[in-house]
Amino acid sequence: MMFGVIQFPGSCDDRDALAGADRAGDARMLWHEDTDLSGIDAVVVPGGFSYGDYLRAGAIARFSPVMGAVAEFAADGGPVLGICNGFQVLCEAGLLPGALLPNAGLRFVCRQVEVEVERTDTAFTGGCDQGARLSIPVKHMSGRYFAPDEMLGALEANGQVVFRYADGHNPNGSARGIAGVCSEGRNVVGLMPHPEHAVDPMTGSDDGVSLFASVAATPEPAAARG
Amino acid sequence: MKARVLIRPKQGILDPQGKAVERALPALGFEGVSHVRVGRLVELEADSPDDLGALCEKLLANPLIEDYEIQVEENQEPRDARRRSGARRGQ
């Protein structure tokens, strides 16, 4: 399993994402100008401030050359994980439903939260237990998940809500406590909390490893996708 | 031609920046101000107004969370006149 971690100008969690992925498989960096994803089995769009968050978080990054290749990769069923700013990028690109708004409290939040795994039938949660509580940090300014009510209803009906903040842990006013969602095909997953910052007990939790391990345990080699 | 695009959070979406501004006003002695919404203004020059709508839909605004309004400057020259025209529209 080869993970590819995308580096945009302004990414800052790319190295942690690489280290997290490295615990479950092999991992290498991709540059935002790359358009060739051959040999990559899973893509990670990391956190940070791609293109300085100009205009809106993720709005400019979605037009970078690599994102065209990521959209094709996702359309072929390739697993794609968006973390924090990566989640914002995937929403802006239309690969995931919804949008991330400025935190309801208008403050940057940086703390450990408890997140519940609601769906284990996605590319990145197959190795988690249903209802498992993961201790993972959040650190963001614009992490309030939003979608119109009818879209939220459809997401819940389709089982596309993958992670919810545990009761009392919603740090940003996200609609219905949603911390992460997936695409209809269940191969694209995005979340605001940072699993790549929770990969070593030394830093308080290694619960985040399970996301990388899940996709590594159910490999879908690039060759098989054609 | 010159144009301005006004982008604001959709009605019904909590705008914490607007709320923060609204809460600050009474402390400064400004009473009776409510429903403050904070958006952004994009000024641009374009060869033609035809693509401005698509440009807003694809990049300047996220239609899921934001409304936008395109204002094409009517009086382009001279610069002083343009400024006055802009001020009138704002009132």
C-alpha cells in the first residue's frame, strides 16, 4: 500500500500525514503540480493553509493541477482521505458534500476531542469498531460543518456521516455534530479532526492510526483499478 | 469594464463575525443596530460581463453557503465620476 500525501503551498500537516501513513504502509509526497498518480494506492489531502486560505479555505487549492488527477482517481474508486484543510479542499472540489464555515465561537480551537465512528463501511474506517470513540485533536478556525437540512437528511439516510463529535465535544457548532463525511461511493472520506496527530501514545493517543490501517488492510492496488 | 462582486453568507446561516460586530457596537455607544452580516467585496476589471456569473459560481462564491451580487460600474470615466457613482449606489 503506497500512500501519496499532497503538498500544497501552505500545507503544514503534510509531514505528520506522511508519518501517520507510514505506520500503516509506505508513503511518499506528491507535489501540487503533479498530475501522475501512478503507483499510488491511497491519496491523503493534508491539513494546513493551502494557498493561504485566500478567498475561502480550499477554494484555490481545488484548482491546482494535482486535484484533476485526484478527481479521476476518486472517480475510479481510489481511496482519498481529506484531513482538516484537506476536508475543506475536497468539499470545495465537490468530491464531498457540504461546506466548512467559520467556527460558531469565532475562535481558533485546538484541543483533543472524542469522535465516534458511525460507519465502518468506508475506505478509511473498515478496521474501526462501530461506535468506537477515538481521541483525536482538532485545530482549526473554519471547521463548522454545514449543509442544508434536506442534504443533511439525505447524508444520514445514505449512511454518509462517518464521524460525529461525542456529546459535549462539538468544538465548532457543526450541524448535527458531524465531524466527517464520505462520498456516495464511500471511497472519499473527509474529517476535521487530525488522525495524523494521534499516531503515538507519547502524544496522548494513537487512535488515529486506525484510519490509515483500515485502508491499508483492504488494499485495492492501483493496477486493479485499471 | 470594472465590476464589483458582493459576497455574503446566505440568510439563515449563522454569521459569527456579524454577531461579534453587532455585540461590540453598544459598548461603543451605537444603539439600535441589528442584523449585521459580514461578507466580502471583490473588485475586478473584465473584458466582458458575460462570464462574471460563471466566475462567481465556480470560484468567488460557494453557492452552498454564500449569495453574490454583481454590480457593473455604469460610469467608467473619469475616475472622480466613478467614485461618486459608486457612493450613490451604496446608499
